[in-house]
Amino acid sequence: MKKITLNIIKTILFITVIWFIFNNVYSNLDRIKAVSYTNYDPKYLFFSVVMIFVALIYPVFVWKYLISILGESIKTPAAMRIWFLSNLGRYIPGKVFQVAGLIYLSAREGIAKSKAVQSILFSQITSNGLGLFMGLGLISLQTGAEEFPNHFHIALILIIIFILMLWFPSLIFRSSNFILKKINKDQIDQGVGKREYMIYLSLQIVNWMLMSISLAFLVKSYTDLSITQNAEVLYVLPLSWTIGILAVFAPGGIGVREGAMSFWLSRFIPIEFALVLPWIHRIINTIAEVILSVIFTVTYRKPETGIRKNDEQNTLKNS
């Protein structure tokens, strides 16, 4: 009954989000129809597509670095295959298949399951924490004219302090072991040093900025948005993407991410573009993900072990 109730709640939330988006689009349908979305600046659109591919490939190397500081190693082609195949699982409600896929595929490459689990926990806490942190920066800038500090800003400061506490490496280490113990998994026997931890956080910040720039270029290709004068627009994607990840009821955060993007983008660009461009970004991003998944799945070949090669050579000699 709990599972059925939970599924009903998720379905209701998802339908509510879709209704909210449909209602916004319907309310502004005349303005949307009046715009020709085939008219765009090709150079900015090209830069946007390139940055999307770069932003999709870059996190693989960030994850590979995380695996290395956890005491494991993996070849780049294998890491690419694991990353993109498991990421497709986030389009299934609950995000479980994405996590399970990464753990399963990592184990096939010889990575300890406990380290794969820790890499997931570590990356999710840090990336989502950074996403919310950047989003809080956007909210603070948007309310900068108000008296500081007011009750709203104090609440933001408390949330930021909480996020920073989660970022402390030893706390993440203990939290990971606590969760692993609850699900009857092997405990983690290695933490992360402060130097490696700061390097990893820096890599995560670069990751968010690459993704943000891809959206900014897409917006720039359709509008006259000045990124230099409205630099806070770069915080829109981290906040929206993180909200979409946390919305476990929405497959791949669909609808939730776009709704949040539209809400914040409407402060910088006309509403008819704010409602449509997030979906264009989603489509390009999804196509790029599928292309990269196919490429690295088809071209990847697991190297044969030395033992297997020796066995085959011995068999040929005996025959």
C-alpha cells in the first residue's frame, strides 16, 4: 500500500507540473505563435551545441578523477560507456536505474561496488549542493534591493551553512558509511583528502559553468540578451537542473527543470522565448546524449586479460 500510495503521489505531482506548464504556454500562445523560431543567429546556436557536447563529456573525466582518489582506476573508454549508458536511466521515474546502472557497469569493469556507491553519493551531494548554492546566489541577486539581512536572506544563509557542512569531506565519508550500513553494503575504507576534495569541487564548478554557457549561447542566438550585463543568468541552469534532479517523480526532471528555467529566464528575456528555449535545450541535450551513448557503446571493446590471451595461445600451440 505504501508503494501504491507513493506512486499515486508521484503521478499527481507530475501531472500538476505538466498542467502548470501547459497553462503557461496556453496563456501566452498568441505571443509564442507570433515568433519565428527558425530565425536565429547560427554562430551562437553552433556554439551552444558544441558546448552541450563538451558539457556532457567533461563530467566523465570528473567522475574518473573521483574514482581515482577513491583508490580505483578505469580506462577512459570504459568510463565513457558506463557514464552515458547509466545516465539514460534517469529518464525512468525514481532515478534508481541510473544509480543501479552505474554500480552494475562499474563492477563489470572491476571497480568495487562500495567505491562506486561512494562516488555516486559524493558526486550527487557536491554537484546538487553547488547547484543549489549557485541558485541561492541568483535568488539573492534578484532580491538585492531589499534590506539586508531580512528573514528571507537569513534563511538563505542558514541553507548555505547547511550545504557547506555537507561538503566537509569527513562528514560525507561518515554519511556514506552510515547509508551503506543501512542497506547492508560493504563499508568504505578510504576517505578523500582535503586537497583532492577542493580540486574535485573546482572541477564540479567548471562543469556547471560549461552547462550554463551552453544555455546562455542558446538564449543569445534568439534574443539580444547581454550575458556580461546579466551574468546572473548563468545561475539559472544550475538551480533549475538541481530542482529537476531532486524531483524524483519526474523522469529526467522533465517539466520541472523546464518550468524552473522558464520562471527565471522570464526575468531576463521575453516570456515567449522563456517558455520555449528550455525545451529546445532539452531536445538538443537529449539528442547529444543518445549520440554519445551510441558512439561509446558501439566503439568500446573490453580489453582481453593477459590470462585469457595466454590460454588462447596455449590452446593454439596444443592444437
